[in-house]
Amino acid sequence: MLHQYDQHHQQAPNIDENGSDNVAKNDTAGTAKSRPGMFTRLGTFYRQVIAELRKVIWPTRKELITYTWVVIVFVTAVSLFVAALDYVFGKTVLAVFGGG
């Protein structure tokens, strides 16, 4: 799975607030005069989110079902382990300090 990520992973270009990838080093983008409006920034953000989601390698249905079962089994096992520890420590505390 890691090799698929390496094949498709590309270095993200340096993108300014307007979606341009030619950011000048001495740009005055931080000043209030050159800052684009809120709707322009929201539109740019939305376009960038969609572009990033297209790069995602989505799991197949079979992989998704397998990963789901792995998580369910692991969470159940850890829960049973914690419950067993709770039971043992509870009985130990009651035996040492009395009350049961």
C-alpha cells in the first residue's frame, strides 16, 4: 500500500491565495489592500480541497470491509483486556481494603 502512495505522491506546489503557483518572495499579499475578498478565498479553498480529494487513493470495497473488521476485532480485544484489568484490580482493592 505504501508503494502506491509513493507513486502518486507529488510535492505540492507553492500556491498563493488566488490559486496561482508563481508566488513572488517579496509579494505584499499580507497587506489589507491586496487581500482578496472572502468569497474569493472560499472559492479558492473549495477548489483546492477538491483537487486534493482527487489525489486520494480510495480503498476498494473489499479493502474497506477487511479494514472495518480488523478495527472491530481489535477494539473488542482491547475492550475485553481493559475489562479484565478492571475486574482484577477491583477485586484486589476490595480484598486489600475490605468491603466485599
